[in-house]
Amino acid sequence: MSDEEIIAAAREYAKDFSQAGEQSLPIETLPLTRVVDAAVVYFESPHHDGRIEVFLDRKSGECLTAIMSPRNAPSKS
């Protein structure tokens, strides 16, 4: 996918944040975009109900975001 196609797809997923009620963040108010190649590292165990997902910039190793979620929840990636 081109960067433009990736940004368009991301805008579709980001619509949920625009409709989050009191904590909404309309995508239209965020005009700056960047596309990075990322790696997602999952930390899981059959002994725990949760998992940790760490999203890293593949080139620099910078942490883009990290989340903790139930292991059976759909992945954000």
C-alpha cells in the first residue's frame, strides 16, 4: 500500500475516536500525519488472561505505543 492508502485506511479506523463522546478527538482536528514501518511485539502466556502489545518504529526502535489487553481481545494491528 502507498502512504496515502495507509493514511486513508487509518482515517477509517480513527473515526471511532471521533465518536467517543466526552473524550472524543475528531480526526479532522489532526492535520499532521506520518507513516512509519512498525513492528508489533506481543507478550503472552497461557497462564495469564492478558497480553502486552508494544508497537516499535522498526528503524529506530522508538516506542510508538504500548497497550495491555485481554489475551482473547482482537488485535489492534
